[in-house]
Amino acid sequence: MTTPQSSHKSVVHNFGAGPCILPRPVLEEAQRGLLDFADTGLSILEVSHRSPPFQRLMDQTEAQVRQLLQVPDTHSVLFLQGGASTQFAAVWYNLMASQVIRDRFPRDQLPTVDYIITGSWSKKAAQEARKLGGKVNIVVDASQNPHTHHSFGGIPPQDDWSFTGPGGRDAAYVYYCDNETVHGVEWDHIPQVSPDTILVCDMSSNIMSRPVDVSRFGVILAGAQKNMGPAGVTLVIIRKDLLVHVDDSVVCPPFPTMLDYQVADANASLYNTPPVFAIYVSHLFNQWMLNHGGVTAMEGFSRQKSGLLYDTIQKSQLYQCPVSTPYRSRMNVVFTLTQPDLQAEFLREAEKRHMVQLKGHRSVGGIRASLYNALPIASVEALVAFMKEFERQYPTA
């Protein structure tokens, strides 16, 4: 299997963790849209979000998402703003309102929410819920995982978890992050929860990279800038029965209209001016993925790319990955050098070879190579060749 290549041979290998690399054909089409969108004679930056051409674009983009992820009719597809970080608050507000209205919880007795902490992003989500007044139960905190030698080096076995009720049955919802970009940890399965439990998942950095059974989730959220477009638009997929109308007569935590999923759904994601250009580029990226085999093909490409890099690390004496093998991310490969004093030189030499944005997150250091959908296999092959060359130059004792 070969990764789809762009028509242009770029000299820069972009391993940035986000915003993601975009396919060359997508950039070229976006360039045309900047001057003339859909033969309107207007730039996509100028076109009205209420105009028929843009309305068609919104409808087409939703249809693409539904096709790529096989989203059932039981779920709504929303295009929002503020990134996944804004959804940390929106999820809590909306699902608290849903619990109060549907299940008649008193406002002063709001149900507990369960969070599975496997890295910095799920940790931040839990902190946000607690900040808003939520009763947060930490099901498990992988920063204290006795089964690994590193903080956030994997996912503890479910025997170590502590749900609110069996399988989170008594929690308002169970929240987890499917791929932790900072620590390079990715789930290889969906957490086992009670059939009645509302499962919420942040899929920002691995959305569209493999098939997913959307029907098992109450809410899926994903910033586009990792795997499906530029920064500016956030995808939310929510089960329709969780959408509730909140007015002044409802006794539940009040929250901003712009965070209200029911308002967004009732207005087809057009309650206010949406991120027009970001949606347009995501539309082009979605079509690129469909043209190259959809998410099943993207999964194959991701395994090919990450497998090549992990195999190189595994066989090396200079490079090591701190993440347990079953949970090593296909999207964000993190590794360190056994001779830490060589890291700065490694990054300098890589940049000379036009391999950019390889420095690990500031909170953990090390090296991080992000292998998002549009990254060609040639970039990974170039990185692997350089890593072997560098190790020959600096052999371990």
C-alpha cells in the first residue's frame, strides 16, 4: 500500500502537531476559491454565509462527514468554533442540561461526571468541568500508572478503574480522549462502559484516520486542525436525543447561547457567522480523503507510516519510545534520545534536511513526529533515513 501523493514534490517535510499538513491539491483549490468561489466572482472570504452557494457547501460538507464516518441518522453533525478546548465546557453544560430536563435532577444535586485521564488533553477537560462546578470523578489517572515506567506512558487496565456505578452507569457521562497528542498515547479500543452510559470522546487528533462506530457515542468532538482541515472549525457529532431546549424556566446551570448544541443544531450551524474559510478548506480536505479511499484507506496509510517509524526506533540503540507498545499513537510518534545532549544537534540537522516541527511539546520535551492523513510516506522515509544516518554518526557506547 502506498500513501497518496500530491502532484507537487515539496522539499519541506512538515511533522508539526497542528495545524496539520494539507494536501497540495487542497491548497491549490483553496487558492482558486480565494479569488472566485463557486463561480460567484466573489472570494470565499467575501461570500455571505446565507448565500445559496455557501448553503450548498455546508450541506455537502455535512454529507461528506456522514459518508466518511458513517454517521447514523440518530446523530446531528455540527460545525462550531472555539476548538476542542471550548467544547470542554460545552459538553458539561449541554449534558448537565440534558440530565436535568430529561431525568429531573435537582440543580443542587447534579450527577457526577466520569473522566478517564490518559494525557494532558483529557486532564484539561476534567479540570474545566470541575471549574464550572461539576462533580468530577477521575476513573483512572494514567500519570500514576504503575504498569509503565513513564507518566502517561499507556492506558491502565480496566481492573484499575473506578467508575461512578458499574461501567459509569450512574455518571452523567464518561469522557475520554482518543489520542493524546502531547504524550503520543492512542486508544486501541473503545472503553467498556454500561450500555446506558453516555460516552463522550475527544477525537481531535485522530478523527478521519480510522473507521469508528459513531452509534456508540453520545458526543464526539474534534478540532479540524489536526486531520481534516485548518484551525477555526470544530466538528461536533451529538446524539439527537441529548439535544434539549433550555429556557429561563428550566432549573439547570445557565450557559452561553453560543455553547448551546440545540441552538446550533436548530440553526444548521449558522446561528451566527460560521468560520467560512475553515469550513471551505475542510470540505476540500474531506473530498480529498473520499477520493483516496476514505477512512479505511487513511487507516492503512497511518499504520504504514507509523509502523515504519516505530520499527526504526525499536531497532535502534539511540532512540527510544516512552509509550507502551499497544498504545503507541499512529498520529503522534514521540521518542527521546538515549544521549539527551544530542537532541539539539538532531533537531538542527533535521531542519537542514527540511524536516521541520519535530521538537516535542514544551511540557515533555523530546522529539515528536506527527503523521497526519496528508503527510506522504516519502516524508517518513526521509526521516527514517536521517535517523539511521544520525545514529551512525553518533553511535552509542
